[in-house]
Amino acid sequence: MGEHRIQLSDVAVRYDNGCEALRGVSLEFTPGEKVCLVGENGAGKSTIFSLLVGLVKPSSGTYLFDGSKVSGSKMLKTVRKEIGLVFQEPEVQLVANTVFDEVSYGAINLGYSDDEVAHRVMGALEKTGTSPLAQQAVHRLSGGQKKRVTISDVLVCDPSFVLMDEPNASLDPERVSEVLGIADTLAENGVGVIVSTHDVDFALEFANRIIILSKGRVCFDGEPHDAFRNRELLRSAGLREPFVVEFARRYAEEVLGYEDDTISACDIDGLLEWIVKTR
Ligand code: ADP
């Protein structure tokens, strides 16, 4: 996998109805990152994804992929091969009768031979643990199985980035863990995984980089613990503290008598270590 890079510089997106969904957005993404785009409803998360896969265009600013401006059919084709979007609702994405046919679409579009398509489909199903479902009817799958098949849908193109729109929105916790496991493995193998969510607990568990969006602007881009212990930032973006951070802060304030919230507690291990150290 080459060193593909996504670069947005001072991008604005204005929809036909005049809604300015993104303003002054400058972001870079590289393969292998696990990023969460976090923001309340309407913050602009889906618009960033639509922009990255070329479904909407910047009204100002520039979008570069691998250093080339994303405009024109050749670059759009590159971007759609290299950046796979997994929609929030599997039903929006799934179109074929069987799982095999469903996942084969992307590879057929790239012009591979029948043998190569079959090889790629089975590889993409393997990565999401859905190989045994290859000949099953899509409409008979459970919600979690459908979600994993939609991930295979994009993996069949061997993308360097996978975007997941609110993957935890309609899944139970066990199915969310499955999706997180797949995303972790993808990132370990050098794929950039960018996940949108308004769920701060989910973001804290998953990401090693947090981007907070508010009203179409990036108001934070950095380490999860810097994002999630900044109550002012969270409040201004319409987000709450993750549960473990709130627990640690309240423990410090109410049990240990701390007057400020200078606690770096972004995971249970860190929290326990901190409590033991400060007792
Ligand atoms: P999020 O994914 O964070 O909920 P969106 O990117 O969907 O945010 O929306 C950002 C803003 O753009 C919202 O004000 C929304 O109403 C508006 N918007 C989104 N899609 C469209 C569209 N197709 N046409 C007009 N306005 C839109």
C-alpha cells in the first residue's frame, strides 16, 4: 500500500439550499490512523465523508488526494477506489440478492477478471468473518451480518481508507465490538479508518486521534485524552464527557477532594492507576 494522503485545505461546502455545512476545514489523513470525527447532529460529519468520496464538491478551498486535486472523472475514480464509505444504514448500501454478488460489484467495476473478482470477494469476506455467508440471501442476514457485509463491500476494492458513518448507531454492543475488531485489524494492516460518531464513549474506546466538529468547523484535532478532559470544549460542541472521564473527575472532586479536574483518565487502566497513585 502506497503512502496515500488526504489533504483538505480551508474547505467550505455549501449545499444548494444555501446551508453552509462546512467552513474553513483543514485536515490531513494518512493510512493506518484510527480517527473519530465527533460532533452532534448537524455538525458536518456526513458532509466530510461525502466530500472525501466525491459526492459533494468544495465550494471553496482545496481537496488533494496523493497531492492531486480531486476533480475530474479520473481523480474521482481513484478516490472512489482508495476511499471506501460504509453507510450508516446497511439497507442504503446493499443492492444484490446474494452476499457474493453484493460484494463482487466493486471488483467488477474495477475491471478484474472473473477469477480475480472471486478471489477478491472471498478475501474481503474473510476480513469481516462473513465467508460462510457467501451464498446466503442478503435480505435474510441479521443487522450485524449486514453491517459486516457492507464493510466487505468496500474492502473488495482494497482501499487505503475506510470511512464508517455512525457504525454503532443501530447495533447492539456485541455487534459494535465486532465492527471495532474489524476496524482495529484494518488499521494494523495500514488502512486509515475514519469513523463518525456522536458517541463519546465509543470514540474514546476506538480512536487514537479525535477530530471534533461543531457547526461545520473543526474545533479540535488531536489526542483523545486532550479532547475528552476538556469540559469547556465538549460543552461548546454539544458533547458530554465520556463515562470513565466523568467518573474519574467526580471521584477526584467528591471523594479525594480535588478542586480542579487535572485528571488524565481516558481508560479504565489509566483511571485505576491514577486512583492507586493518588490515594
Ligand atoms: P452530521 O453528519 O454531523 O449530522 P451533516 O453533514 O449531515 O451533519 O449536516 C451538516 C449540515 O448540512 C446540517 O445543517 C444539515 O441540515 C445540512 N445538510 C446536510 N445534507 C444536506 C443536503 N443534501 N442539502 C442541504 N443541506 C444539507
